[in-house]
Amino acid sequence: GDAIYFAFITGLSIGYGDISPETAIGKVVSVAIGLVGMVFVGLTVAIATRALAKTAERQLGMKK
């Protein structure tokens, strides 16, 4: 269980710091929050990229 927790925390680039959960439920909650954060950032970047591409198409008169 601890190995899975450390793998997720490292993979999500959160890092194991001075304040960290000690219970299993706390570890699950922290990993879940990290995953939700990654999804939120990914969606935000995807939406911004699509908007930028559409704006560039309009400004440059390019068509697919």
C-alpha cells in the first residue's frame, strides 16, 4: 500500500513533504485530490489550446 501511494505521489509531481497523511484513508484522499487536479489542468490546457488554434485559423485565414 505504501509503495502504491509513493508511486502516485511521485508520478503526480506532488512530492512527499513535511506534512503528509498517515492513515490509509488520508493517503487515498490525497491521491484522489491529485488525480482530480491533473484532470482539471489537462482539461484547462486542452480548452486553451483549442481556442488558440481556432483564433489562429480565423486570423490567418487558414482552413483544414
